[in-house]
Amino acid sequence: MKAILFDLDGTLIDTAPDLARVLNELRLKNELPELPYKDIREQVSEGALALIRLGFDINADHPQYPQLRSELLSRYEASICEASVLFPGLLSALESAEANNVPWGIVTNKPRHLSERLLNKMKLSKRCSVLVCPEDVQEKKPAPEPLIKAAETLNLQCEDIVYVGDHARDIEAAKAANMISVAVDYGYLLPDDNSLLWGADFHFKSSHDLSNWIQQKLDQSQATL
């Protein structure tokens, strides 16, 4: 394991509390009651369209959609890190990677300006060795292109890199890129999702389990040097 790459929302950082808050703020502004946090959390990995669909029962072809999406994202950008945090145990995993000179990075479908703002607020920007967003590639995940670009940026072979994600598209992209794929259950899965069916090389139910595994692999790598 020469590098570790993470999906962002629902894998490395728990961003659902802030996204749920701004969606409910927008609903209240439009004289609608707040939605349960659990219902919003399940949709976070599906992006702004899914949140607007959930919050207002409209699709992208609805005349109100552009305005609602714009306001949702503006509100989110303005208060992007009020409650967002690293998932439990992952700070230790990042620190262990850094101590062992193993770079870690992020490959996400989240827009670059939001990803950069979030990482800046969390003081992770300078620690993150590579950040690949949709604007950096022709095809976003589940295409392998973003992961391959990250490997090229790190000057590493894909087969030497671990990619961790909480969505089937993450595992599909990792397998297509020939990376070591890791599926996690603690993220933003839909009720009918079964991550065991995604075909990942490794699977973890909790972020603590993932962190322990990463640190174990790092220790094994050091022992072979």
C-alpha cells in the first residue's frame, strides 16, 4: 500500500449534518416542515439533485429547480463546516499514513470549490497529497479516469493504491482502475444498498475498523522494509 485515496462525503468526512441543515433551512424558507435527518442523510451521496428531489419533490426539468439548487449550494458553501467532522478513528489513520510517508488523497464527485473550501476549513488541505474533482476529468466516477489521474499525480501505479468508498460507483471505479477497493458501511447508504454485492476487495462496517486495518497494513509495510 503506497497511497490511500478516499471518497469525500460519507467516507472520509461526515458532511451530512451541514447538508441536512441547509436543506431544512431552505424548506422552512419555502414554508415546508423540516425533514428527518435520517431521510436526508441517506441521499447525501447522490448529490444536489437528489436533495432537491427529496426536499421539494421536483426533478431537474422543473422550472424551480435551478433556483433551488443554486440557493442550496450557496447556503452550503457559506456554512460548509459548522458540524462536518472526520469519521471516528480516521484522524489516527491519516496521522499514521503521514508518519510512514504514505500519501493520502481524495477522489470525489463533489465540485472543486466546495471540496477545497471544506478541506481548508478542516485544516486538511496541506495534508492532502492529491484532490481530484469532476472539473479535473472528462468523466467522473464511476468511470476510472479520476482515480487514474490521482495515481498519475502521485506518480504511482494504480495497483499499489487503496481506494475507499461508501457507494457502488466508488468500488466500480476502483476495480476499473485496478486499485485495491475498500467498501464501507458507515457512510450514506440507501436502505436497499448491500455493499457486500459491490465486489470490493475489502469491506468494513465501521470507520474504526477501517482505521485499524489501515494502520495494520502500514505496520506490515514498514516491517518488510
